[in-house]
Amino acid sequence: MRIHMLRWPVKKRHLIFVVAFVLTWLVLRAAFEYPDLRDASHDQFIPFPPAVQSTRLKQRPKVFVIGLSKTGTTSLGDALSRLSFRRLGWQDIRSRFLYRSYLNHNLAPFISLTESYDAFEDVPWALVYEDMAELYSDAKFILTLRKNEQAWLRSITEHTARRKWIGHDGIYGASQAKNHEEAYLKAYKSHTASVRGYFANQGNETRLLEWVIDGKDSKDDNEKPWEDLLRFLDMEYSEEMMSELGEFPWSNRSDSWRDSRISKMVWQIWDQVMFQLEGVLSGGLQLLTWVTNGAI
């Protein structure tokens, strides 16, 4: 029996072990990402300064960052987290599941998550802003933009070249921006116009803030971005608070850890695994949703 096992190719055994490990890890990660399976107080946020704690809103509004990818959504999310908002950004498994729910016109998972968090960013939240505006009449919305269309196009081209996701086809009309620049720019312009038009027609322009993450030079007064955001959120602020907040976050810049050769390779492998298993993982998370809601 022992000799028979030794005849089994080592490479095949290693492959099976790796696949089993990855699948197990993905299932555990999916369970961890689902908010109803854990205490929301266990979420990890950037520690907020004492001055921020003393000025917390008694009843903070929901905040939705509704710009498309590569417009500074993560930076705004980091800033909101710094201000003690319970923030939900992109998560590989759950966000893919939410996008599929959006395609199926199923808002239930979105609504469920709004009960556990205060701030939401990135797609697919940017696609359901009208529904969220109707659901939460006091919610505030931040449309993140780039300083010009070409700056965004360069960024999204690099992003889609290394990330494979069905959502790119659905949102922009092509899986990659390279060789489809016009389609991507059209989607960017259309989304911007739609957001502006919606809030203008509703007479709710005060609920919308437009935010250009790269609109000012980094040497400019760092307090102004914080002041603009705090004023929009109706939060009081002091010199002490501004000092404790420090530099306004600018996340996912080109010098991030993913730009190293090894990191790129690891990230691409991970992205391919996620792309191939997306349907299975989304189905598993759907089943998990039914179980935790007592549907079965």
C-alpha cells in the first residue's frame, strides 16, 4: 500500500494540495466577509483620533462613494474610516456576489449590508445609487472623479490589464480598456452625467459632493480636503482634530505594493483563480445568505 502511494506523481499530489488549500481558504474568507456570521464590532478600521471620537455624529447618515473604479473611491473610503464610519469597500468574493445580485435585480443583499455599515464605496455600489437615495432620504453621496478623462483612462487601462472580471464587460462594454478606449470613456462620461442629472432632477444637489482626488498638487494645504469632507458630512471640526487626522489618504497609487514584480505575479494568479471560481463562490455565498436568513 505504501509503495503504491509513492508511485503517485509528486507534482499531482502537490497540485491537489494547493487546490484544496485555496478552496478551503476561499470558503473561510467568504464566511468571514459575510456580516451576519460575525459580530460587526470585530471589523478592523483605521483607529480614529480622540478628537474625532469626541465629535462623532449622534445619528450619522449613510455615505455612498459612487464614482467608478480608479477615481479615488478607496481614498475616500479610507478617509471615512478615519472619521469612524463603518466602511465597506471592495471585497473580492462579496463584491462579485453583489454585482451578480445587481444583474438579477436583487437588492436584498445590498439592503442587508446597509444595516451593518455606514459608508460604501466602489462598484457595484456606484450602480445602485438611485435605489440607495430613495431608501435613505438623508444619505449623502460622493461622486469621485479624476482631474481629466485621460488621467482616468490611463489608470483604468492599467487596472483592467491586470484584473479580469465579468463586471468590466457589463459596466464598460469590454473586458479591457486597451483597444476599447472609446467604450470606456463613454461609460465614464455617461455615469458622471447620470449621477449629476439624477440629483439635479430630484432637487437634492446638496446631497451630492463631487470629489477630484488628483485635482490639487500634493503640496497644497492638506487641511482643505478634510475641511471640505467634514463640512459636507455636517461634522464639526477643530484645529486639534485637523492635526490628528494628518494627511488626506491617497490610496492605490502607482507606487503601491502591487507594483513589484513578485506582487504582480501573485496578484495575477489570485485574480485568475477568482475569475474561474467566481460563479461557484457567488453561488456558495448565495446559499450562505439563505442559511443565515433562515430561508432553508
